Amino acid sequence: MEVLLVEKDPLIRDQVKVGLQQFPEFHVTVGTGHAGINEIRGRHFDCVFLGVDPRQKDTVKLLHHIRSFDTAIELFVLTAPRNVRDMAVDKTKYDIHSFVQTPIVVRELFGLLGRFIERRTERQNTALRKNTRATAGRQS
């Protein structure tokens, strides 16, 4: 799976990158700001990890920018615990999959990634089963 990671704080960025790299399924690309988000226009990514601080309007603009041209990509927001409650409305508005609280708790990050892989695999298997049934039905 292709993952785009856009986070200003180098410590958090490195923690998330190293965490993602522990799973062989993930291929991580690190981007910065609008240029990082614009990577989505030229390549397919399965998900984005985006650092957002509602007090820094430029990071909120990045969130809006992603959804202005890609509504299907899975979006994980990296933010401080105090921001999660403030951003509750944004979860629905921007279709945020999950908030990842910073500083990163490795166990929580790994749990989140494991559930994401499991859910994604289940969706792919369901789609394959539907395709197989549809193909079998046409051949009968």
C-alpha cells in the first residue's frame, strides 16, 4: 500500500515513518506542505497521514486541499490530544478515518495500522468474491 506522510515536526514524522516501515505492506513517501499533498495528483496513494494543528491555519488548509480533489483516500490526522475534541466536527466534514494523537504511542499506532490493514484486506476480499460471482454468473 502506498502511504503519503505529511508532518512538519521532524520527531513525529520520523516516528510515524519508522512505525509504518515495520509493516512490509506499506511503502512510505514523505512530503512537505502543499507540494507534499500535490503528490496525490500524480500518484495513487492508499492513505495519507497528515499533521494538523487547528491553531495553525496552514495545516487546516492542507486538510481542505486534499478533500478538494480527492474524497476517496483514507485520511489519518496526526494531532495533539487537546485538538481531537476541537476537531470533532472536522472528522465528518473531511471524512477523517482516525486521529492519531501526538506524541505517538507506538502500541496505539501499531494497533491502528493493524486494524487498517485488516479492514482493507477484508474489503479487497469482498470485492474479489463479488467479481468472481459476477464472472461465474455470466459464464453460466
